[in-house]
Amino acid sequence: LASAVATTAFTTTPNIANAAPEIFTTDKGVKYAITKKGSSGQQPKPGDIIVIDYTGYLSNGQIFDATHAIGKNNNLVFKLGDRAVIPGLEDVVSSMYVGDTVQAIIPPGLGYGKRGVCIEQEGKEEECLIKPDSTLVYDVLLKKVSIPPP
């Protein structure tokens, strides 16, 4: 009986929660994993008004921006295709469905590229929130999609 129990323990399937998430890549090169699947079949189209909640990280894990940071309690609202956000964020959002939460890895060319996000200070070395050529990581929740008003 003990050997039957021991054999069974080794032949059970792994818990799905411990399985690695599937990694997708958009046509432009953003890699992402769906961390929570929404129940909506609604996907945004160019020109739609998009509402997201996000946290943006540097590749070392440091948060550089979030919609729910201290002093903020806002969603980010933008029109898809109007270049109101970095290209990589638009790219991954256009692949999502309402209710999806994804973690996206955005290469420098689809983020802030060679310019980064820096402040020039007279007589001092440039200070950068996001250094040039930085790979960015975003956790994104697509909360709502609607057609723009006429």
C-alpha cells in the first residue's frame, strides 16, 4: 500500500497555478503574458477610447509610474492610434480583451528609445527617470473600451 501511494504521488499532474504562463509576441516585438484572463470578448480597435490601469517598471524592478501611485487614483484614458502613449503600450493593448491583465516587456525602440526620460540641468549631469535604451515592463489591466463620441 505504501508503494502504491508513493507511486501515485509521482504520477500526478502539476498544479496549473505553478505552470509557466504562455508568452506571446506582438507583430512589433512586444512580449507579454496574460496574468488574468477577462471574461469579455471585446477587443479594442483603432480610434476606440481605451481605459487602462497600469504599473510601469524598469528592468531592475523599480516602479517609474503607476495609475494608482500615491497622489494618483486615476485610470489612463487615451484614444487608440493617436500616439498618446508609447508605441509598445498601444501595441500590447490592441492585443488584449476587456478584463485582461497582462505583463508586457517593451523593447527600447517601442518605449522611450535613445532619448529616455531625462531632465537636463544646467551645469549638472543629466538626470534620467528612464535611461536611454531601457527595456520596460508594464502590468496592464484593460478596464474599458468604447467608441469615441461623434
